[in-house]
Amino acid sequence: MTFNRFEWRIIVRVILLFITLLAAAVVVVNTLWVYLFILVPIIVYQLIDFYKFNKKAQEELDQFVESIHYRDFSRYFDVKQAPLELQPLRKGFNEINSTFKVISREKETQYQYLQKILELVDTGILCYATETGEVSWMNESFKKLLGIPYLKAIHSLEKRDPLLYRELLELRNGESKITNVTKDKNSFKVLVTSAAFQTDGKVYKLIAFQNVNEALDETESKAWQRLLSVMTHEIMNSVAPISSLADTLKTRLNQSLHEVPPEQSMVFEDLELGIGTIKRRSEGLLKFAETYRNLSKINKPNVSRVFVGEFFENMYQLMQPTLEQKNIELEIILKDPQLSVEADPNLIEQVLINLIVNAMEAVKEQAQPKIVLSGGITSNNRVIIKVIDNGIGIPEELLDKIFIPFFSTRKTGSGIGLSLCKQIMMLHKGNIQVQTAPGEGTSFNLQF
């Protein structure tokens, strides 16, 4: 409506100028020169006025375009102080600016809203330009997940984690893949998902990182429990009758020995030895099955608030005689005596005992064997208990196997200890991680 009025003012000027020129033409045709002297100044005035009008309109338009170019929507064009013919134009500019201001405010609100949502989610998000690799945005979850406070370009990941860097570059648009991430010498699994979009002539790649380590551990643990349950059930059902039958045969054989002629006694002794061997191996298999049955017996921990210092004190009193006997130093580091966790004391003590026993085995060949118990708070405000030794370390190829049931590097080991530790920590909604350096030592970290 405002610009319609502005157009009408131009049309009126053009019509008046046309009428004046038409009158001048009539005067010239009729050779009425006296009137021509009157019309010429009027024509000149109309042309100058029309030029000034357009120049002012052009200047106003240039100012408006400049404000739009620099997104200065706060600029106000004074309507009251403007010439009458420019008032509608300035009023229209102000209305457009007000509309842009509202749109800009809504867009900024949506951007802030979206950014806050992306900062609050647990999923790490990274966005970078595919051509240059320059990182345009990443949220706090990504920084915490990978322990990276700042990342200028995606190529900077190559030095930090070469495996992850290659996986990200090879990840196709819309593809999801589970890969390993290393942080503070700890390795965990993440699900990475890729998407691409184009804006301002540039193609960007958006990658989402989701920590699935605990979910995979829980699934793996349940699978092992089902396997162990079936295995122990079948072993006990099959071996128990054999053990009972062997016991019965041995009893009857002993009863018949005094009735056997001396020349046949050697045969019966061989039978007795064979039956005894069957009985011992049957009892060994039953004990084996019963031992692994413990993995599926723990269903719900009896949780209470416990000071970490109490755990350490109990471990010191329990393990100190054995440690002194083996000449192993035990050091306890606890900066905050009030540090506590919600846990089942009996189960957590069992975890610490298993880890200390393993540490004692690891340091037995060291010149100055040492085990350290420490407690503290992680960067994400989780309580952490560490059992550290200066032993031989764990070979890298065995790290993925040490928590698997039945697996043990010791000849006398049952392979149940670390599996049980992991299950207990998962029941506490926590996890157990290992840091190791061959020849330097190992640290088992319990995070609650």
C-alpha cells in the first residue's frame, strides 16, 4: 500500500510534465511565443523537481539496501522529518525492517534452542567441510567423549587416533559403523553415523558419535550367562549320574575284593584304579560347573552408601599378611577421606580381592614389586577406584580377551575372576577398564 502511494506520486508528476509539454507543443505550433516563455520555466522546474525526487528516492533506497546488506535491522528511517513525497517510502522501509527484525529474532531463537538441545544430548556431534576438513561445529558431548577441548580440522585426529581418523574418512553418507576410540589409554566402542548436507556452495559432513560400549558389554554379558547356564546344567545333569555310578561300582568292587582269588587280584586293582579315576574326573567336572555357575547367581546388589576409605582399610587388613610374605609393597592414595559410592560392600570387596590377587601375580618377578590402591573423581564427576601394579603388563593382543569367561593366562587360573568383576560392576551401573603398558604395569579402573 505504501509503495502504491509512492508510485502514484511518480505517475502524477509524469502526467503533469506530459500536459505541460503538450501545451508547449500547441504554443509552438500556433506560434504563440509569449506563452512559451511562461511554459519553459515551468517545464524546467518540473524536470528539476522530478530529478530531485528520484535522486532522494535513490539515496533512501541505497541506505535501505546498505542496512539490509549489513543486517542492520535496527535502523530507523525518520518519517516525520522526511519530505512529504518520501514519507510513504520511509514508512515502507521501516515496515520491511521490522519484518526482517522479527524473522531474524525468530531465527536466532530457533538457532539457540537447537544449539542448547544439541549440547544437552549424550550423543557427540561433529560437523566439518568435506573439501578442506575444517571443523565448523562440535558439541560438548563430542569433546568429553574423545577428550578433545578443541579441534580445528578433522585431519588433526590423525595424530590423536589414527584408526578413528581412517574410519571417519571412509564412512559413507548415511552409513553407520561401530569402531574403537582410544581415550587416556582406554579403548571403548562407539557407533558413528554420517550424514551430508550442502549450504552456501559448500558440502559439509555431519557425524554423530554414540558410546555403545556399556550396551555391548551388557549384551555380551547376558549371552555368556545364557551359555554358562546351559553348559553347567548339561554338565551337571550328565556327569552327576556318572559320578554316582562310579561311586557305587567302587563300593561293590571293594566288597568283592576279599572273595577274589589271589591270581585275579591284579585285574580288580586295575578296575578299582580306573573307576577311581572316573570318579575323580567326574567330581572335578562337577566342581568346575559349580564354580562357573557363580557367574549367573548374582542378580541384584544390596546397595548402600560406603566410604572408599573403608574398602581400602579392609583390603589392607585382609591382604597385608600375604603381601608382607611375598615382599610386595601396598600403597594407598585417597585425597578425599569423605569419598563414597553407592555399592554392595561384599561384591565390591570381592572385585578388589580378585584384582589385588591378579596384581600380586603380575609383580612377583619384579625387583621392587608394588601395588597401589587409589580413589578419586573423574572429569565427568564419576567415582573411580584404581588397582595399579608395576608388573609385566598385559600384551595388546590379550586385552580384548581378559574379561571373557574361561580365559586365563595362568596355568592355575579358572578364568572366572575378571569376568565376575565385570559383571559386578555392570550390576552397579558402572564399568571396569584396563590401562596397561608391557613391561611397565597395569591399572584396573572401577568407575561407579
